[in-house]
Amino acid sequence: MHPKTVALDPQRCAKYEPLYDVDPSSGATVEVFYADRMFDGMRAGWYWWSCKSGSVPKWPPKGAFRTSYSAYRDAVSRCSDGSSGGGQC
């Protein structure tokens, strides 16, 4: 997977920008994002969700994590295609 950052709003603080990672072999994507407004009672923090090319993200997002790095590491560990039973993304 190759991480990419996308600046959606120039007025938004850069430390809260989302991170997108795309698997070049499958086209599956992971988005790590900060949510300060809760979804259905979830607390503020870093979340991630995944989707296959042309699909909507899987609900609910995984989280909340204290840092974007910890959310990203959780996504990578769950979505890896290794022989250790990964691919639960």
C-alpha cells in the first residue's frame, strides 16, 4: 500500500487531514480520518474504514484511536494479505 495525503480544505489544520492508502494490486482503499463530531454516539478521535474500488466504505468505521498513526497501523495489520490470516479489512 502507498500512503497519500489529500488536502481537502486549505483552512483546516494540517494535523487533522485524512490519509488515503490504496492497494495497487486490488484497488482497495483505506481512509484514516479524524472525527470531532460523533457518529451515532462514537467519541472524538482517529478512525479508519476501507472500501473496494467503486464501493462505499464499510460501516461503522474502526476506532477511536488517539493518533492517526495508531489508526493506520491497525488498518494495515487488519487488511494485510499475509499468510497469518490477514485480509479482514
